[in-house]
Amino acid sequence: MPQMAPLSWLNLFIFFIIIFMLFNIMNYFLLIYKNNNIKKNNKKSIIMWKW
């Protein structure tokens, strides 16, 4: 490919690997997950009906 003649293929490979790793790290650390372990205080009052 004459357009990429000045670039080394190893440098190009390392560049894309770095971009890929940065993308994965950003997705891992910047996503905020919802915490489903929060306990809610839902006390149901049981009413005993006497019919």
C-alpha cells in the first residue's frame, strides 16, 4: 500500500492495540452499574380480618 509506506507495520499494530486497550479500559471503568443489593424497608402490615 503506497499510502502507508512511511509507517512501519509494527508501529501501526501497536497503535491499534493501544487504542483497543484504551477503549476497553474506558468501557470497564466508566460504566456505572445499578446496585441491586440495596435492601428496601418494605414492612407490610398484616391485617387479620375477623369475619
